[in-house]
Amino acid sequence: MIESLDKLFQFHQNALNVRAFRQQLLASNIANADTPGYKARDIDFAAALREASSGGAVSALPLRASRERHLGGAGRDEPAAVLYRGAQQPSIDGNTVDMDVERNRFAENAVHYDANLTFLNSQIKLMLAALQG
């Protein structure tokens, strides 16, 4: 029984971690809207959640060392692979951030994050009510 509860909470933890990471990326895009040459970044949420739920980690590309004493690359702590978004309206300075798109995705992700928390909170309250009789 504890294992099934752990699996349930693990799924919600993975979903919240991926949502929080996406929120950071979208906030970074908004913050760099006027930075010349900045490329808008995002993740594929469904693929990232599948990867996190299957227990896999984002595989980092191995670094090629030209000498034996070169250090290997550190593993990434990111829960998802970061993708670059193409420009819908190209700008002269090479920036691919579209503020309307970024605000929309930021708000949508925030609503989904809050919904995940609300759903998780209601499940915890339901289990507490069942335990207390």
C-alpha cells in the first residue's frame, strides 16, 4: 500500500518539478526579450513528464576529451531537455522571443501548476479523512 502511495506522489512530484522548470525557462525568455541574439527556450512537457515518470534522466551529451587529464562534464540537473523555439516574427537583432506567446505560455503553465497542487492537496485531504475515520 505504501508503494502505491509513493508512486502516486512520485508522479505529482515529477509533474510539479517539470512545471517549475518550464516556468523558469519561460520567465527567462520574458526577462531576455530585449537581449540581442537571445533564442527563446522551452521544453516538450509531455515528453519530459514521460521521461521523468519512467525514471530516466535527461542524458547529457558526452564530452570529447583531447587529453587524458581533461575532466568529464558534470551531469545536468535539468528535468527536461531544453529546446529552442523558432521566431514567429523575426526581429532584426536575432532575438526570437515573442512577448505575447511567452506571456500566454507563462500564464498557462502557472494555471496548470496550481491545478496540480490543488489536485494533490485534495488527494492528501481525502486520505487524511479516510485515516481519521
